[in-house]
Amino acid sequence: MSAITKLESHEQVVTFDSQGKVVVNKTSKVSSKVIARRAIEAHSERKHLEQDFDRYYDNLLDL
């Protein structure tokens, strides 16, 4: 039951807009340190995904 409670209380603090910029949910009650960390992690993850997609499509074009 505790896992269900944690999932229900989880809120999305960081998202990306249509231009790819990080958007922070300012109505969140999460500490500013957690928000900053999640923003950095989201940016890093997005950067790595873009690099992975570029490598994947470059390999497709080489075939």
C-alpha cells in the first residue's frame, strides 16, 4: 500500500515546452533543491536521448 501512496503523491515538477526548454512547476511544494536537481536530470536525460537518436539514425543512413 505504501508504494501506491507514493505514486499518488508523486507530482511532475519539471517538463519541457514545445521549444525544448525546461519548465518548472512553481505551484509544487517540493523544495527548491529537489526542483533544481530534477531540472538538471531532465536536461541531461534529454541531451543523452537526443545523442542516442542521432547515432541511431546516422547508423540507418549508413546502411
